[in-house]
Amino acid sequence: MKPAPFDYVAARSVEHAVELLAGDTDAKVIAGGQSLMPVLNMRLGRPELVVDIGRLDVLNHVRISDSGALLVGATATQAQVLAHPDVNRGWPLLATAVANIGHPQIRNRGTICGSLAHNDPAAELPATAIVLDATLRIQSSRRIRTVPAEQMFVGPFMTALAPDELLVEAEFPPPPAGAGWSFREFATRPGDFATVGAAVQLVRRDGVVADARLVLFGVGGSATRAHSAEEALTGSSPSRVEDQVRAQLEAELDPADDVHASAGLRRDLAEKLTIDAIAEAWARCA
Amino acid sequence: MTDGNSSGFFGRSLARVEDDRLLRGQGCFVDDLDIPNVVDIAFVRSPYAHARVLSIDVTAARTMPGVVAVYDGASVVDRIKPLTNSEELRVPEGIAALNPVVKIQPAPILAVDEVNYVGQPIAMIVAETRYLAEDALEVIEVEYETLPAVLDMEAALEPDAPLALQGEADNIGVYVRHGIGDVPAGIAAAAAVVEETFATQRYVAAPIETRGMVAQSDPFTGGLMVWSTTQTPHRVRDHVAESIGLSVDEVRVQSVDVGGGFGQKGILVVEELLVPFAAHDMGRAVRWIADRHENLTADAHAREQVHHITLAADADGYLLAVKDRIVVNLGCRNMVGLVVPYNALCHLIGPYKVRNVDLEATGVLTNTTFTSPYRGAGRPEATFAMERAMDRLAAKLQMEPAELRERNLIRPDEMPYRTGLLDRRGLPQEFDSGDYPEMLSRAIDMVGLSEFRQKQELARHEGRHLGVGFALYLEMTGLGPFEGARVEVMPSGRVRLYTGAPSQGQGHRTVFAQLLADALGVNLTDIDVVAGDTASIPYGVGTIASRALVTAGNAINQAGGLLKQRVLTHAAEFLEAEVADMQLEGGRISVKGTPAVQLSLAELIRIIPKLAGGSGSDGLSETSYFQPPNYATASGLHATIVEVDPATGRLDILDYVVVHEAGRIVNPMIADAQVVGGVGQGIGGALSEHMQYDDQGQPITSTFMDYLMPVSSMVPDIRLDEIVCPSPTNQLGVKGLGEGGAVGPPAALANAVEDALQPFDAIVRSGPLSPSRIRDLVRDP
Amino acid sequence: MGALRMSFRGSEGPIHPTTPPLSEPSGWHDISLTVNGEPVSAQVESRLLLTDFLRHRLRLTGTHVGCEQGSCGACSVLLDGVAVRSCLTLAVQANGRDLRTVEGLAGPDEPLTTLQQAFHEQHGMQCGFCTPGFLMSLAGLAEHGGTPSSDELDEHLAGNFCRCTGYVNIRKAARQAFGLPDPEEASRD
């Protein structure tokens, strides 16, 4: 299938890009194209204008800020992030999540921010952004604002981005000292979108969970924190409250049947992956 | 003529002559052809599973940018005859005696009154590019009145079911019943009876290259030139000529490089008549390349079958009776008749001896895409039913499944073996050769069955679930009625081989050249193979049904021998020697005993026109057709060891073994790769491939994101062994090989999974064995 | 051997691409890029896919189309040295970039590369339609330099479909090309 006709502009600057987004034409941003191109090729989306931000060097960074946060620019590819030594050292959960995305070819073009802006419910990155408490920097011709990851992902394929807004950067704060982490995913074939996945970060203090962040994806809706399971976990050691955690997950999860997996399988997998991820994260806690 | 014992090129794993240009990206697939001023076609396709077409307005499309022509149903209905795959629909006399039902339901070229499946073509747009053609599709206005859609094939058989095809009396497209002996008596005498339902899901063959065609009117003769992905070029030629009203002499179809066929490109579809028609009508070169969405939703589907099967055995496990009621989903109309249903029926009991058999096959119409043969063409489905039933019987008798099989196998000293049934030709079914007990014994050794059972027990105590499964099948290969070969010496002295059986990856250019090199006495590198050009040989059938090696191969052997005779006769004349003293080896003609006197083929062919005297029959060219006297019965046994994780539904294949038997092997490397390739497809179907519709008849697995093809990690390294039982049905002793790999895996893997999940009392009744399904087997057996 | 194709497409020096049809409604753009080491200047419409640019405008038909959704990998090429799906790339996005296709692996008078030769020796191809995609995926891996691990190799094969071979011989070819031992050999130690 071939895309419907559209006009194309290679944005000269971020300001140019957001000016185009603010205009009257129905415009979509393209960077790596791994999410947008299948949509265009199948004519599921018909923007009038495609704004290419791929040439903007100012958005191509993967670097550490003065405060020790990881800053990932809009056009930095998943492969770039994966290859960055600081990422593997300081944000191993992010590195693991990215390594689970698709295949090397997809990662060579796909961008971190592009995946976040697309918010496919089976994607790894939105869940990762939430569990790592990322902040998204969003620019339009009106203003620049920041949105915490927890408020960014409002529903499947829907984010807090307005039509005239561009996600320009994702900021990942350094994880709490001694935090344990785990990222687990189940996919039918390697490289497939996840059937279900869990991203977990735990902080241990005085032998119990002092802070728990559990994010599941692929279980219906957008990636979300499993708040009541987190509550059940906080203040105890994981093995002691495993049944309560399971019960909370069971109560919270309401996945649907689809062509890839039954609701029952998603629920079972979500529980199993989360319990396993909790155990792994706990073992990694300092 | 070689007696097949020649030790020249036969039996050698020679690297392929096809590879170099393909590796360099110099292949010429149909979309690679550089045809000046070619225009591109796109089709408007029905968005409804079943509807009346009330009106269609193409006027807006005609004025869209770059549009050259638009055709709708009304504009072609009187100009192109509807499509019937007549060769496939033909009922042989012997089968006619069974009073089968084979409804003739011609496919309308472009729908006029009614659409019967999502994807049915309604209008054809011809434009400067595919992009522009797709733009124009969107402004075509069609008014539909939806009709009830019949989707479930067993529901379609209910008396009050809506009709999938208006004007028909019911939803039955095909029906046949056939048997021997007294099944009720067999069942009554049985100590163990298994009654089960086993289903195979809907698949799509989905070669990586989709179907396509380029057609052009010859500017001088007005004849039609068609380049096609077809597996059956002569049939395409004949249908195109007939449908459009041209003489068969004026249509030329040429197979180019083809990126896989597997049967999907082995039947005609209406688009393949419309493309040449458009070229002829417009006097322009036109091109149609199906995109993947069309390939998955609107090109032939396959394999959806249900078997309601009963096995009856005595206390020792000897089969007393087999009864099977088979239901086959034909899709929107009967396209290829008894091919798949009867193939399933006559292969059902496989290599087992049973004298009371009652088999019934019904092909049902539903408002889904039409179905056609796909690698195995009914045999994977039949093998799934029978081999699953055998394992259920073994469970009932508390017998090792391999042991149950062993007891019922036809023995090699009983060959040739007559089942008492009729084969697809309507003649007594006879298996020519094979050694099934040896095959089973080898497979048991290769997987180490007894050690495995111990290991399995230990693993169970550790909470791990391992299982072993077997699947045994035979295949009647080398389908007739004929195939041909024409061989000739070219002015350069090179030898050219023409045949009607083109290649879609099977390496015909190498394998056929090996046969000819031996039969004629030239080097492999002296030979060029042109397969699938209808102008080069007047008749052909094609590459389907594991037939090419047997039929084309033997035709080549015959033709090569005849050509050799001609060469030696002419050379003897020229050299004034006795024909009996002449020899042709390595492309050099010589007189025995006088090695100094030599002649090349290039020299000979130059001399012939000037050679006075002789018989007057000059020329170094021979055509030969081979009519197989019977099928050549190949067989295979798959054995697999798996581990199942009940918590996740994950299945790991720990070992996969195939012992195959396909007569004498021309090129072992290519033969093994055909088996492994088939296994890859079989594993895909066993584990993840499933073409699905929703309850409105909308295809929901319409992209590769949802129709899950097997990838490298899903196919382990396959261990192969082979038995050779040369076929007595042909001089070369060869049998067909291309499909078997795909026949075994769904059964073998299902048997292994059920074995692994025995503690859960799981019974595997259908595929694919996705994580969801495995979880369900564990949770709700 | 095989008298079927006389000329090697792409061998005539700088490539002269054809232009978009006049009736194409989306805007045209001038692009300049390097293709297999040769400079190319062309006009392309906004929506033209890189696959179609290569195949139909530059007549480099070695890159194949299998799905146009990014699933099958038949269209893989190297864009600035890394393997990408050309069906998910707009031709206009290749402006200023370095592109390498299967035709660029071995020139018409050159022997096959180690990688291509391995596919030939291990019978890692049947119909050959998916083969350029595999070759370019693996060429992308080779760009990293060094010897990949067995897992890395498997990862770089995971994004390409083959319907004919069942993958076994493709893995053998890839291992041979990268100098990795056969798993059977490896386990024998």
C-alpha cells in the first residue's frame, strides 16, 4: 500500500517545526518513521503535511545534565541510546527496555521520543518513562512546558501532546541510590510488540520496601502504575506479601481478548512477570 | 537413455547455478521488469463479506490525476468469460462413479450483482503509478446492500443457514464419500474406540513475493506477452486465451524469477485474467503487483478443515475401522473442486493397514476468501487428524504411541500395497514403495525414546514439562497427467532445456541440468534451463503437488537420451563411423577407441545443414512428454521433543527430527533444504499462523503484525535422516519431495505438547499452539 | 553461466533517475545522495517510498518489497552505514545521505563477498527474494566490526522473514561469514 498524498517539509529549526504544527494544515511530525510510516503506508492516517525533524542536530543528543539526569533529544535513536555507555551504567532499566524493542533495524531509525509520543499500549518506553519518573519537555509556538511521565500517557495512542506541540526532550533523573530494578517482557516472537510487560523499581530501607514503582503495559489501556499493588508492597519484604500483591494485581487488571492473546493469558502473564520482576529488583537493591 | 544408475551428476550436492545473480541483486522478479511506459493497476475490493452491489459510479475516478482507464463489472462482463479452474474441477471417471458433488461456480471477473467475501475485486483502476491508482480507488462510489454472511463452516451446513452464494441451493460446493469394508462391524468388534474432533486453522501461504503480472501487446503481431509469478504458466496461457477470446497460439506466458509459490500461485485468480485483458484492450503494457494486504486477505487461503474421526482397534491396538467426516472450508465459492478434500480423504489412513474405512468430505461455502492448495494440500490436515487420533487411541490402550504405530504399519514386503480405495485419478490406490517400520525405528533411535521417557519422569518431579510427539505420513507424488521437456543444441554449442515446470526456489535450473547432463553426456555448465515459457514447449502442467522432479525430471531424462541418439547418429554420419561406436561424454563426441577424433556440439551443429545425404531428418532437438503410470509414494516421519511452560504458555522445541523417504535423490543439499523449508512453514502453522475473521467476516489478521510468520528463533536446527526406496514407477526412481516437510509439524508438535501436558489431562484438538491456547489447555483441559 | 542476463544493472556509472509523473499531486523535492558510492541527484515526490525510489527511479531492483509495513525485512538497505527498512523511509529523507544496497556489495566484475559466498556455499537461499534483505541486515552488523556473539548474530537475523529455507541454512551461512563455529562443533568441545 502507498501513502495518500501529503506535502513534506524538512524543518530548519525547532521553531520552524512548531510554527508548522501551529498552522492550519493537518501536520504530523516524523523523525525515525518506524511508527508513522506503517500508518501512512496503510492510509490509516492522512496528514496534509509531514514535518521532518530528523535533521535537527540540536535534538539529536544523549547526554548527562549538570544535575546528573539523562537527557534524550527528540531525534536520538534507540540504537544511539543503547550504545551510550552512561545509559548502561546509570539507567540499566532503560537500556534493557530499549534492547527489547523490535529488531536492530527498527532501533537504528526509531527514536525514544517518537515511541513516547506514539504511545502504543504494547510499547516498552512509556512504561519505562513512568517507572523512571521521567519528565517530558514539550514545545509549541506558544510555550515550552514540562509534563511528568505519569501524566503524559492518557490512553492507547493518546498523550498529553496538543496537535501543535512537539516533544523535544525526555529527561530521566538518576535513579535513587541503591535502587533495584527489573524489566520483564513476554512476546510471542522475539522482537514482537510485548504481549505483556512489567517495569519495576524498588528502594530498600531497613530490610523493607521503602518505595515501590510498578508499571505494567500490554494489559489494557495505556501503561500505568499498579498503585494498590505498590501499596501492598510498601513497608514489607516482597516474599511476605506476594499473595497480597497478586490479589491487588488481579483486582486491578482488566485486559481484553485480542488476536494476539486472551485476556486470561495477559492476566496470568502480568502477575507472573510482575512477581518475577519484583523479586529480581529486590535482589538488586543495595 | 540413462537407466538411472549413472554416477555422473545424479546424487551430488552441487552448489546451485541460480545463486550468483540473485546474490548480486540481479534477479528479475516480475516487478523488476523494465517495461517502458508500463501503467499500474489497483483494484477496488469489497469491504463487506456478503452484499448486493446496487450501483457503482466510476466517473470521478476517471478524472483523477494519472488515471488511464477504469473498468467495472458491467464493462467487462460481456468481454471476459468468468473464471473456472477447469483442470482442477475435472472429475476423473473413477471418482465420478462415487457420485460426488462438484459444483461449478465460476468466479465473476469483476463483481456485478453480488460480493461474497471481503476483498473481492469490483473495479480495476489503471494509472501511471500504483500511488495514483490507489488515490483513484478512494473516489469510486459503490452502493451496497449487506446480506447475511455465513462464516462458520459447520453452521453453514445447517438447513436454515443463509446462503453464502445467492442462487445456489445450499452451501455445499463439494461432496464425496468413499470407503471399503464394513465400518460398523469393525467398531462393534473393537476393544477401544476413539471418537474425536480435530481441526486445522486457516492459513495463508504468504510467499515473501506476492502475486504479480505484467502484460503487453506485441506491437507487431498483436499477440499477448504475459510475465507472471504463476506456478502453472500453460494453464494461465490457456485460460487467458479462452477468457479473452484469443487463440492459444497468440498468448505467451513466461515465468520469470519467482519468490516462492507454495501453491498460492498455483491456481488462477480473476486478476490474472484482467491484467492481460487490460493490456489487450488498451494496447498498453500493464502491471499488477499484489501488495501484502491483498496477499493476506484477497489471495487464496488454505487449510481450514475439521475432522470428526473415529478409530476402532482391538485390545492389541490393531486398527479395525476408521471413519472420518471431513469438513473443508472452500471460502466464497468452489474454486478447485475435489483437489484438497479428496487429497485429505485418500491420504487419511496414511501408512496404516485398515480394511474397514468410511470417509466423507464436504466442501462448504462461506463468505470468506476462497481456499486452494497450500504445501500439502489437505495432507497436513489429514495427518493432524489421524496422528492425533492415533495418540488418543494409544492413551486409551495405555500404549506407547510409537508402539501403536509400529503394529499397524504397512510392511515393505507388502509393497506395492493396495489400500482398496481409489486415488485422485479414480484408479485403485497403490503405494509403490517405502519402508515405514525402518523409518519409525530410526526416528525412535534419533530422539532416544526410552532414555527420554526416563528424563521426562525426572523432569516432571522438578516441575518441568517435556513431551515427545511423532507424526507419520505418506504422499502420493508425481501427479500426472504429464510434463514435457524439449532439449536442443544451440548454435553456440550450448544445450538449452525447456520445460513447463518453472521454479519458485526449488533449484530446477540446477537439478534439471544435473539430470540432462547425465542423460545427454554434457557438462552441467554447458546447459541453460528455461522453465515456464509457453512459447518454448507447447504443453505443460506446472510446478505443484510435488510433481516436477518426477514428471519433468523423467521427461528430461527421456528427451536427453533421444537427443543423444540424434547427436551420435549425425556425428557417425559425418565421421563415417558406426553409431554404436560413438560416444558423447563431457560435451565431446568421439569414436570409441580413437580418442584423437573428437567433435564438439558446436562443430556438429554447424556441420549438419551442409551434410548431404542422411535421413533428411535434421536438427538437434527433441521433445518428450512423460506420463507417470502411477503416483510415486514418498513418506516421512517427524519426531519432536518439546518443553512447555504452563505458566506462560511458552513452547520450546528442544529437538526436531525428520526421517524422509523420497526415492533416489538427485541433489541431496537441495532435497534436504526442501524438507527443512517445509518444516519451517509447518512450525509456523503449528505455533503461530492463524488467518482470522471477526463475526462480520472482516479479516482481522490482515498484516504481518497480526498474521504471525515463523522467524529464525522458532525453527531449531532440524536433524535429518533418509531412507531410499527407489520408485518403480519411473526410470529415474525418483519421488516428489517439496511438500512433506510441511505435512508433519502440526501433528508432531501437537502430540508432543499433549504428551508434555499429560499431568493436566490436556487434549490438543486444534492449532495454532499459541501461548494463549497452551494456557487454556492447562487451565481448562 | 546461464545466458539469462547480459547486463549488470547499475554498472553504467552515475545513475540517471527518472522523474515523478507530472500528474503526481504531492510536492516534488530535489535530493542529492550517494548510492553505492555514486553521486545521485533526483527529483522525488514527498510520498515516494525509498523502496520505490531505488527500484523504479534508479532501476536498482535488488532491494525487494515484501510487506510495506516494516515486518519482513526484504527491503533492508544501509543508510549511513546502518541497516534500515527502506519501506519505512521516505525517499526525500535520504537527501544528503549515504545509501548502500545489495548491488553495492560486489561489483559486476568482482567476486562475491565473503557474506554472499557463504550464502551460496551453505545453500542459504532458495527463491532468493528475501536474500538481499538478509545480506544487508548482516552487512549492517559487519559494519560494527569485530566478531559478533552468537546472540548478536541471532538478533540480526530476527528481523528478516524467509518463507523458503526454514532459516537453518541461513544461520549456517551467517555463522560461516562471521567466523562463528557451528553450534554442533561448539558443543563438542
